[in-house]
Amino acid sequence: MSTPSPASLPIRRLTPRDLSACADLAENRGWPREEHKWGLLLTAGMGYGIDDPDGGLVSVCVVTRYGSQDRPDLAAIGMVLVAARHARQGVGRRLMRHVVAELGPTPLTLHATPYGRPLYEELGFKTTGRAEMVRGHFTPGGPDPEVITRPATAEDLTTILRLDEEVFGTDRTHVIARLPAFADQLRVAEEDGRIIGYAAAWPNMTNHVVGPLIAQDTETAKALIASLAAHTDRLLRTDIDVRHEELLAWVKERGLAPTSFNTVMTYGIAELPGDWTRRFAPLTVAAG
């Protein structure tokens, strides 16, 4: 009996029970397993996958919707993976076409690697920006930013959600409300008793990933990163919008080295909603 072509296998919705299979597929492609992140994406978002008749998954991707779940304002696509032995057979293209069709008129965004960018361009995604990943041990130095930061409390969540929606451009309560449990640190910046920024640091393998990073200005962003770094011995990693040149220069002076770039792409909209001047880093590039 012949084995069916991967291009003809059914596409199904994934569930949190698929977490280990997703991590296995990531490992198959030389990515870290990132099980903690997969857990968030498969509960706050929606996974799509193609099962391998021989076991495991042929291909996956995750979609995180924002705004009304019935009529989303925006959806972010991430973690697009195809098993090595099925690469370059049109599987990823088929999965992406399925997801784009299912999302209908919803505007889309994703962070593309150089490898994936040609496929997304073929599907109609347009480049709207870039993000630079930096990683390393943060070394304090120079004058400290004169911004007050502190750990977030349960009472801060409503204000954080309001600020996040204002800056991100749409409601993402179902994701941000998970931060207290997902992240090892969640901190806010204050001015005259008013919250002017917030940031989280969440565990990812040997790193702490800084994100989201929402701040009134660059000095506030610096203060939040420094305060998160002061409370961890792990390497810090984050993806900073390249338009924030001053912040990128500052983190590099303090030990975070550039590792790669991602291309920010959109479909159905010319620019991302919200205020990019206060949006310094995403929660994860997989969720926008």
C-alpha cells in the first residue's frame, strides 16, 4: 500500500495534547524544543497541523487572534515548521494557504526568517519592518535610567491591559492575562504613581526572554530591561524593533550581542495597528 503524499494529508486543529509532537518537530528542524512557549501558543492561540502516517507531525503553525474572537482585528502567524524529510514538497505552502483562507478578511502579521520570507511574499505578505534579536549576559554600566520600576501586582493587571491595548492597537487580554503565570518576572514602570510601561521576562531554555516590552519612551524601556536583568542570572534575549536605534545601541553596550534579524510582514493591512514608538519588543515573534 503506497504512502499518501504529504500534500494530500488532512490539516487539523492542534490541541495542548500535541505539545510534545510540536517540540519534537522543532527539534527535527534544529530549533530548540521551547515547550514552555509551545504551551502558551497552543492555549492562547490555535495550532494547525498535518499528521505523519508514520507518527509525529509533518507540519505545524500557530495562529494567535487579537480583538474579538468572532471578528478579530489582527492575527499573528508563527512557528511555521515542516519536517526535514518533507521539506521543499509544497507542504508549508499548502498549510499557509489553508490558514490564510480560513482567517478570511482578518489582517495578518508574522515575523519571517530569511528562509521563510520568499514563501510569504509569494502568498502576498508585504514587508513592513524588521526586528533584531540580541542575546547575552546583561552587564550594568553607566548612569541608571531615572525611572521607578517595581514588580507588578494583581491590582496592576487592569491598567496593564488598558495600556497594552492602547499601544498594541487591539485587545490581547487572553494572552497578556496569562503573563503572571507564564513569566518569571512581570514589572511595571511608574511616573507620579501612573504606570507608563511594563515588561516581562519568561523562561526559554537557558535564556530569559524579555517581552512584551511596552514603554512610554526609551529611558523607560532601558529601566525595565535593567530591572529584569538585575533579578536573573540567565542570559537575556529579546527582539527589538530596529527603529529603536538608541535602545539597541544601549543593550549592545551592556553585553547583548546581535544574533539575527526577522522581517516583520503583514497581509491585508499596510502597517500594524497601535503605536510603534512605545512598542519595543513583542512577547514572542511567534505571536506578534
